[in-house]
Amino acid sequence: MHSTDHSSYMKELKARIDQELEQFFREREKDSLDPVCRTVSEHIKAFTMNGGKRLRPMLIVLGHNLFAPHDDKVFRAAISMELTQTYLLIHDDIMDQSEIRRGKPSLHVAVRNQMPGQVSDAKRISENIAIVAGDLADSLAHQALLQCGMDPSDVLRANVELSRIIEMTGYGQLIDIDSATNDSFGQRDLLRLHILKTAKYTIEGPLILGAMLSGTKEDVKPLSYYGTLLGTAFQLHDDILGLFGDEAETGKSIKSDVNEGKKTLLMLKAMENTSPENREFIKKCLACGDVSDNDFHKLRQIVKDSGSYDYSRKMMESMIEKSKEYLSQVKGDAEIKEFLKWLAHYIIERKS
Amino acid sequence: MHSTDHSSYMKELKARIDQELEQFFREREKDSLDPVCRTVSEHIKAFTMNGGKRLRPMLIVLGHNLFAPHDDKVFRAAISMELTQTYLLIHDDIMDQSEIRRGKPSLHVAVRNQMPGQVSDAKRISENIAIVAGDLADSLAHQALLQCGMDPSDVLRANVELSRIIEMTGYGQLIDIDSATNDSFGQRDLLRLHILKTAKYTIEGPLILGAMLSGTKEDVKPLSYYGTLLGTAFQLHDDILGLFGDEAETGKSIKSDVNEGKKTLLMLKAMENTSPENREFIKKCLACGDVSDNDFHKLRQIVKDSGSYDYSRKMMESMIEKSKEYLSQVKGDAEIKEFLKWLAHYIIERKS
């Protein structure tokens, strides 16, 4: 396949996943629900359908098709990861007190916006409803996977993987929360965080979940290493976009990572390799919550001058190279492997 | 079995379930975790081990043993309901802003108590950690069930049931949140709430989950009706204990239901069958958040005089009778059926 074929294949998969999600929600609309439950279910659906690239379910399909002939039932299993994404993002937005998600109100804000004006404690109540909505989305995720109709033993193993993904992501989330107040948070901790919160959840987990569904007896370790390396590179690239990207393309404020105080590898390495004054300046920027244009430009300059930008880029690129070495050891369908090789580059070249 | 045999059998089952939980947590301690994750895992364990009657996992064992010879693996599957209980209670305590659970600090409070004094926003951070802790407990629940080692097809069906239990409980929770501000909330809504939030979750769901694990081909509908009726009666009894019970035995303030503004059947029926002045008085008591001793005694008197207390008791008793009729239609082990018959009475005669 050529790279245009690869991107049109990606679009095809995305369209098919969107269709499966629509179908899943439509089937459930038949359930007669109390009005309040129906409203929340509609919020969950709207939140999910307003989704992004569908990368995670796509990787489930690819993980399966690496080791077994295509089976359309895999799409039902695959949407479990998108429903899991809904679940975790709803809870994330409460934790971060984020008002916006993918250009629209986050779920707890959408619920709050629908409340009559006179309700006292509307903020708390809408957050409570959103906690439950997240839990419901998780239950839907498991049901989609469990009822996909594939071989029971394979589905069982895949569901263990789904649960492990959620568990690991939870640990990543805890390390992330801790990092804000942990002064000794260093590169090692950061990479652990990226592996748990991004690589497992976004790349490696979905691929392995798909492989489990195929019932393969092949060793999936090389695929697992490919996914972990690519996923970590994905996060490093995200952090670079977060500081040097184009707002119009990323769709989020270029300052938001700094204003959230994110201790990215860019920041950690710059603090390590710059003057004590600059180090204090970086800390100040990360703590202030609302960095000025001038300070933001100075911060970027320090990240470049300290060699931290190059350090992150090089680490990312070497991870991509290494991931491709592992990919070549995967015993599986050659065309899918070609696609995964292309994907490795796509992921660190994307602009959003 | 005599009733002393029944209660000693119950104790035996509880001890075996506690042991299985201990074992489950011990196995996982081997996982090398970051310090913050280990701390949260210890909180999850402590919260779970400080648990109550273990009624839900017990019903899984009984649901299984009704239809199949005892298999010790069922205990591993059974603890999934106790871990689910941990998951839902952690989230509940955040939603209700409860500081105490089972006589000890609720999980978000336990986390907050461990934080160094200078952490700003400690309340928000500890609630965020508790949201993640709940999600982790849910993941553990699924893993315990998925990895119990029983027949994959049966486990799959049982896990669908677990997910449905969580989903239905979520709907119940939404109806509960809504009831506080919904003036047209009536007896029909309340019974829907009890079926979803108590009967499914506490009695019917665990029994059916156990039956699924047995792989039975028998019709489980009579068992399902038994569980739904008994579970609803369980909640009605709980509400009676909440207003007329003995604080020393129930372990919670006799005023707490009223102060939480709970629209129990006792309240709804009293409002329906009393004078307009008394109706306003009841509404005032439920809205005030801190009822006085005098008002509380007057409230109880209205509930008795209006016939509402008798109405609740009669409804509860007729549900128990009906549940036993359905139980007699269950095709399953006679001794377990005897125990379930005894349990129906135990549940509405318990003092705590």
C-alpha cells in the first residue's frame, strides 16, 4: 500500500467504527428508560459521537487482523475502547475542572447547562451525574466487548486486557496527580507516566486486545514493545505540539500545557540543562497558571537553547526506529505490518 | 437445616469470602507499583476489608450452588461483587460528601488525612484520587471474575450480568439524584429506584450472576423474581430501620435519612394520607437538613398515625410472601432453597 492508500484505509476504518458506534447506541435506545436516565444516555452518546480519530478501536481491528482473517464482529469489540475513552474523559474533565472537550462543553458542563436556573448546588449535582455517566460508559464498554459474538475464551482474554488497560491508566492518572506536588518528579517517573497513561492506553493495549481476540498462539511481545515505544513517542510528540504547535491545527491554546503546569520532558530537561535563574523562571511559569506572551516566548527559547527540544525530538525519533525493529519481528500479516510502519511515522508527523 | 445451622452457614460463607479477598489482594501486592499507586491500592484494600455482611458475594455462591455442585473457584468470582461494592461506595461517598463509611473515614477522607498540611486544594485532589480509586476497584472486580478459572462461556455471561448490574445501579443512582429536586416523584418512581439501586444490585443481580456461572439451562426467571421482590423488601425494611431502628444496632444516626431528605415510601405515603398542614411539616423536615428532636418525634408520629408505617410493613411482608412463592418454582438444590427461604425472613427481621 502507498501512503495515500494508508490514509484512505484509515479513513475507511474510522467510518466503519463510527457506524458501529451509531448502531450500538441505536440498539440500546429501545431500552425503556426513566427520563433522567434517557437524558444522560443521550449525553453519553453525543459525547462519544463527537469523538476524534478513533485511533484506539482502529488498533484493535489491526491487532486482530495481524493474526487472523478479518471478521466483521471485531468492530463491535473495537468500540469498547472508544466507550472506555468516553468513560475516562468524562472523569478526567471533572478532575481537571475542564469546561471544554473537543470544542464542545464537557459532559458535566453539558448537564449543568440543561439544569433549571434555580437549582442550588447545580455544580456539585452535575458533577455527580457525570461521575455516574462515566461509570455507565464503562459498563457499556464491557458489554460491547463481551457481547461481540467472537470466541468466548478469546473475548475473556481480551476483556482481561481491557480491564488491565483501565487499571494501568488509573495508575498513570495517580502518578500524574502526584507529579504536580512532587518536587522530586524526574525523567524516570515521567516515562513511567507516559507508558501507563498514554502508551498502554492509546497504542499498546488496543493492539494487544485485538491480538487476544484473534486467538493467536504467536508471541505477542514484539508487538507489545512496538506499541509501548510508539505510544511513548506519541506522547513526546504531543508535548512538542503543545509547546511549538500551531493553535489553528491542534485546536487548543498553545499556552494550555504551561498553564496546567505540565512537567513535560521538554520542561524537565530544560530545567536540568539551563542556568539556575532560568530554572527558577521555568518553575515560575509552570506555577503561575496564566503565563504572559513575553514569558511564554522566553520559555520556548530556553527550551530550544538548553538543547531540551532536540533531546525530546531525538528520543522520540529513536523510539520510532526501535519500534520498527520490533515490528519487523512480529509474525503477522505483511500488509497490516506495512500499515503499522506507516502509522509510526504518521503519529510523529501529525500536526494535531 | 435449622435456623442456627443457617446462620452458622452464613458465617462460614462470610469467613471464606473474607479469606478469598485477603488472598486476592495478597497476590496483587507482588505487582511492583509506584509509591503513590501502592498507597492508593492499600486504601482500596483497607476499605474493602472493613466491609459488612458480604451478602452479595454470598448470593453469587448460592446462585451457583443452586444449579451446580460446589466449585471452590466460585469464591474468586464472588468477590467481584464485593470489589464492585467498594467501587460504587467510593464514588457514592464523593457524591454525597460523606466523611464516614462503616465507622471509618470514607476513602477520599482517608486520602486527604494523609496529605501534608500545606497542600492547597487538598479537598479537590483527594476527591480526584478517590474517583480514580473507584475506577481501579471496578477494574479489579472485572479481573477477579474474568480470571476465576471457570468455564469461559459461563464467565462471559456472568460478566455481562456484572456489567448490567453496574449499569442498572447507575440508572438507580441517577433517579435518586433526580428525586431530590423532582416534585412529582411518586411511589412508582420510588419502586423503580428500589428495584434498580437495591434489588438488582444487592439480591437479584448476584443470584443471577451465580446462576450464569453454573452454566444452567434452567429458566432463571423465578429466581430473578424472588431476588427482585426480596431486594425491594430489603430496601423497605432498611427505610423502616432508618426511621424507627435502634441507633446502637444500625450504627448510624436515626435522623440521617430525614436529614438527607430521603423520599422513602414512609414519607411519600404519609404525605399522601395526612392533613395539608402535616404534609407541609414533612416537606419542611425533609428540606431542613438538621431536624430537631421534637420535630423528629412528631414526624414519626405522623408516619404512624397516617397508616404509612403499616402500609410499608404490609407491602414488605407481602413481597416476602410472593418471593417465597417464586422460590418454590425454582428448579434447584433443595437445601440452598431452604436457606434462601430462611434468608427472606432474616432480611426483614434484621436489626442492622
